[in-house]
Amino acid sequence: MNNKQTPWDYRYAQRTQRMKGSAIRELLKITEQPDIISFGGGLPAPDLFPLEEFKRACIYVLDHEGEKALQYGSTEGYKPLREMISRHTNRLGINVNVDNILITSGSQQALDLLGKIFINRGDRILVESPTYLGALQAWNAYGAEYVTVPMDEHGMITEYLEEALRTGPKFIYALPNFQNPTGSTLGLERRKQLVALAEQYGVPIIEDDPYGQLRYEGEDLPGINLLDSQTRVKNGSYTGNVIYLSTFSKILAPGIRLAWVIAPDTVIRKMTLAKQGTDLHTSTFNQIIAHEVSQHGFLDRHVKVIQETYRIRRDVMLESLEEHMPDGVSWTHPEGGLFLWATLPEQLNTTELMPDAIREKVAYVSGEAFHPNGGGTNTMRLNFSCMKPDKINEGIQRLGRVFKTKLME
Ligand SMILES: Cc1ncc(COP(=O)(O)O)c(C=O)c1O
């Protein structure tokens, strides 16, 4: 045994063989260098974090509910927070109560718990291609295989859905609003087709919606869970075909690791058991603080500030792309969210181009990793929420130079 080896080396479970480091997390390390303009991460703008409100809430909560806030709590989550989410969901027209709601330590944990309770080795999961990398990371560990449905500007192309459903997937994973990574939004007709085909084939849907409240133009579209619940008889508690995920990460702050799941109460009970084995419960302190910060309409007002800021940043990125990209490069026009998706001429490989980009002090995420069954080598995800406008313009100019140089070789 050399001194790098340990007795653990040959004892890892089989499931670790499919665990790969996230390209994005690796990239974040490089882009911590201050002179790099990074469009790589999916970070909310730190300049918008409501520091004063958090400070006030911390003092108030410690003064008034300190003992409760620092104690163990229930696995399902802090009841007033679940009641708040239940009221918000009812306002959207979906009939739920607190038994339909589980608080998780980020939606990422919800994805993992769903893998834990639903995925057997070799199960097929129907995903959009490209799709959210974090879901693939969570589910790879449980031995998931993927059947993919391609995307365009209007989300999952539902004409291909039926063929994919015939392969017998365990569930569908859909990101209807301002999808990570493409920024595309699923159109209304396609939403209806998705709900109808899922019902016809008896395949349930996981709707992952971290960005739904961050719309910068156009009309809100009904969620998959709303469309699904409209097809069912209301009996006081949600019994639909959809497990819905959303999070405080993009509307408040990701560092508090707070998110929620809405599902039939039987699913919530199973997830609760799974969560007990994972972390007992989500931080009581963070839940009570988030609840306190959200009082008196603050959250609604804060979301408006975020929308306004990100809309400007998105527009700057779209204008800069128009100005600096060479012919043959195209990109999506997201109506909300944090990302847009660029497609380069076929001969360019965005993974191979990354060192050139880093030399120019600019970074992005190559699109390949978001395609579970391969493809997308000439695509990339660009984040517009985290940089101030002048940096966005400068960064896109640098990227344009990298691509132009490559195309001239
Ligand atoms: C589609 C999607 N799902 C889940 C997550 C995880 O969010 P959270 O911070 O709540 O864990 C993200 C984060 O970027 C995301 O984009």
C-alpha cells in the first residue's frame, strides 16, 4: 500500500462508479479568480440578497422564538412555513393543504429523495435533452437510465413524447418554465399535451420549477400541476399525477438551502421517511427566518426587484450577443429565469474551446454535460443574473473574439 492508498479504496459501493463531479462545480473553482468574467454558474445576484431583512429577522426570531429556532424540528418542516406555501399554492388554483407539503434542504435534496424512493437500478427516466445536470447527478447514483425528448425554443418537443413514453419510463422529469439550461418555456398547447399523454400512459410527472416566479416578459402560463389538477375531481387534498418542486434559492437566497415539494400526501409520507434517514429535518433556524422574512408582502415586493434587475441583465446579454457574435451562432430568448443557451456552428466544440475562453478571462458551461445520452457538443449555457451589465457586455465581447478566432483557423 503506498501512502496515497487507504483501506477504503476497494470498498466503495457500486453506485459510486457512476458519480461524476459536476462540470459546473469544477468550473466554479476556476472562475473564483477575480479577473474572470464567468457566465458559468447559476448564481443569483448577491447584490440583491436582502441583508437588512435577514438581519432584522434573525434578531426578532432569537428574541421571540429562539428556543424553538435552535431546537430539532419535525421532518415535514416548520408548520407556519408549510401553511404559507399552501396558501400561495391555493391562490394559484391548486387545492393543497399542509399534508401535501414537505420542506427540503434545497430542491436538490428533493431530487435526491425522489431518486431514493422511486428509482431502482436500470429504471428509465424520461427527461428533456438537454436537462438539469443536478437531477442527472442525483439519479445516476440510483442507477437511472434515461430516455430523452429533444427541446426547442418552446420547450420539450411533445411530438416525440409518445414514442418515449412507449419505452415505459418510471416518471417524466419536466422543467416547463425558463428551463435550466436552455431558458426555454414550454408552450401552453405542449403543456396540455404533456398532461394528457402522461395520463394516457399512466406515467407521473416531476415538475421542477425553481424559476417560475422570475418572468420578465409575456404572460404566466398555468403550471403542469394546475393543468393536471383541473382534470381531477377536487376532494380536499391533492391527489394528482404531478410532484411539484420549487425553492427559495432564486427568490430569497440559496445559502439558506430551503425548498418545498408539493405532492399527494402518500408521496409526502414516503419522502418524509427517506428524509429522516438523510438529515432528520431541514434547519429549523433557516425555516423560521425565511418565514419571518417573507411576512407582510416582502417576498412579493422582493421578487419584483429581482425581475426588474434580471430583465435588464438579460437584455444587455441579448444585445451584446447581437453585436459581438460571429455569423452562425444562435441563441434562445428566455422570457425569464437565469440562463440562455447558445448554439455554435457544428464544427466548434465548446468543451475544447474552454481553455481558449479561460485565456481570454471568460467562462461558460459547455452544453454536452446536460445531454444524458450525448450530443450538444457545439452548445453552451450562459448565465446572465450574476454579472453587472458592463461585465456582461465585456464578457460577451471576449467570447465573440474566441469564436471568431477559432472560425478563422
Ligand atoms: C432546475 C433546478 N432544479 C433544482 C435546483 C436546485 O435548487 P436548490 O438551490 O433549491 O437546491 C436548481 C438550481 O439551480 C435548478 O436549476
